[in-house]
Amino acid sequence: MTTPTYITQFRTLADAPSAQGETPSWLPALREAAFERFTSLGFPTTRNEDWHFTSVTPIVEKTFKAVSAAPTTLTLSDLEPYLVDAGWHRLVFVNGRLEPALSQFSELPADVQLSPLSDMLREEPEWMEKHLGKLAAFDSAAFTALNTAFMQEGIVLRVPKGEVVEVPIHVLHVTDANAAGAAIHPRMLVVADEQAQVMLIESYIGLGGASYLVNGVAEVVVGDGARVDHYRIQRESVDAFHVGTVQVTQGRDSIYHSFSYAAGAALSRTNIYTKLANTGGEARLNGLYVLDGSQHADHQTFVEHLAESCASRELYCGVLDGQSHGVFNGKVYVDPIAQKTDGKQTNKALLLSPQARVDTKPQLEIFADDVKCTHGATIGRLDEMALFYLKSRGIGGENARALLTYAFAAEALETIEIDALRLDLERQVFERFTHTQLL
């Protein structure tokens, strides 16, 4: 999309009658600041260190439009393969619009607030002003600036002090043929107060094979002693583009557990950033990407240890076939005040094709002297000795290769702590590699 096209679309959005009467009064100024920053930054290029291995030229060259407002014809039967567990709390967005008929979250505890972004902006503007846009800074992040300028819908989740949400909350972002050529900018704000606990799953699903852009941003506040389990499942159309940014801040003795699964999109980029801002916090960032054809998937993590006695664990695994390209860029920063930091970062990649490629860049920046930090990366192909062993036991060559590939991916999948989700992803991965159903 060219800059003039962006300007035209932004002015149309800002001048729309709904925007003129829009509350709260501070929101237009936030949008204007974000759009001005986007036009100043432009899209990142490979000269930018954080984007050195990922070119967004395919996104820049396309002219994305506003998404169609056509009503959906999708039913729950159409979504059944993606629901994981029909008993979970569920919000379904189709082409960026909430579909109440496909959603169910009325059984949430009474004091837990789960609302569409548009409702919260209208009903609780002062609270939203204190939180929206405060974590996901757009000073140097063009896609975050673009989302902030164009965000229309999403969710706001508030979990009060001491509340434990036992049943996972599943947010499905679905695109169909009506999203062809469109850009969608979902936004999410999660605030888990002291001692609160919640499990949140975001699924991004493409139906119909359309080409489109999803550019999502999430802001997550994990209070003292709170725990947030956050899973992102990206299964977009193979002709689509996906950029997702998650910015987290953690309080004392808090836990943030993230898992990212990327198997769709022609080009995807997932950024997971967290700040361990108080003593005793723990961050667990894990992920699996499974690529083939000409797919490109980039994962970037940044863990900032800003307080004493905090821990971080990272495990990202990638399986690449065809001419696919995977990127992992993980940074752990340890502030001088962050003594007794315990950090471990691991990236593993399995190349199934001579044309597949991985670029990995684990980084440690340590400015404290009483720490325990390690990082490492391994890239390789299937073990020929293991293949020979399986073949010698009567397993055919293709099946032996598939089973070893599945076993490699299972290491990352085992970090998923929601049984139903882990089993669902294990089934998907197993069937992808073995071409047989996992019963």
C-alpha cells in the first residue's frame, strides 16, 4: 500500500460521521499521533537490524483496502474444526467484526469483564485512556503505529484481584473471501490484577484462500502474583500476511506464559516482548513454526530483566520444508539492578529440504554480575542413524521420516499446559507429517 493510499484511508476514517461523534475525546489525538509516526517511519526495511532477515516488500507492494462490512454467512458448523473445545468461553470476529451469534461468554464470573473494544471506549473512556496505547509504544514500530491509527475492534479483558478464571477464553479471528485485499487491525488489552489468573487463546484462521493483511497488537498487564497463559495460533490463508505484536509488563511474583504456533500465511512476523518489572517474576516464551512451500515466518522475542530474582525460559522450534524460510531473533536484557537473574533461551530448527533456510540470532545483554544465563541455537537435518534404526524395524522410509519430524516438534508442544489445546495441535502436526489421522 502506497503512502497516499494510507493517507486517503486514514482521512476517510477520521472524517466518518461515527468518528466525529466518537467518544472518548482523546482517541482521535492518539490515532493522529500514531499515523503521523507511521508516515515518518515508513515500513521497516532489511537495513533495520530487527528486520534484517525479513523483507516486507510483498506487503508494501500491495494496495490493501478497508475490510468489507458484508454480513457473515458462517455458522458454528463452519468453525467446528477450529473451536478446540466447544465449552470454552468464546468470542468470534469475522473479518474484524464481532459476531455475537457465534460467540459465548455469558458464563464468565460476574466480576470478570470481557467486552468489545468499541464498547469499552464508549462506556469506560477514562479507564481506557489510562491503559490503551501505554505498553505498545509506536515510536519505533511502524506496524504498531499502523494498528493504533486504524484499530476499530478487538477485546478488552479485565480480571479483578484474586479472581481465577477456570475455563479458557478463546478469541477467534476469522477471515473469509470477503477479506480479499483487505487490511484488518485487531487490538487486545488484558489487565490481570493482583493474584488473578486467566488462560487466553487467540486463533487466527483463514477460510477461502484470500490474500489479506492481519496486523494485530496486544497489551498485557500481569499484576503482582498474577498469572496469564497466552496462546497464539496462526493458521492464516497461505496467501495472507500476518503481523502480531504482544507487549507485556509483569509485576512481583507474576507469571506470563506465552506459546506461539505459526503454520499459515505467506509471510508472518510475531513479536513477543515482556518486561519483568518487579522481583520474582517469571516469563515463559515458547513456540513452534511449521513451514513449507515458500512460506516465511519470523519470531522475535525480547525479555527485559529489570528487577532482582526473576526468571525467563524460552524454547522455539521450527520445522521447514520446501523453500521456506524461518527466522528467530531473541534478546534477553539484564539490567544492572537485576541481580540473581536466571535466564535460558533455546532455538532449534529442523530442515527437511536442501532449499529450506533458517536464520537465528539469540542474544544476551548482561549488565549484572550475579546471574545465570545461557542461550543456544541448533540447526540440522534428520538423524540418519535414527532413520536407519526405524527402517531396520520395518517402518517405511516416509513414515520413519514423518515420525522423527513429529517427535522433534513435540518438544515444543509439550510446553502447552492446556490439555485440549496441546492434543489439538499435536493432532494437526502429526497429520501434517504422517498424512494419517491421530485417533
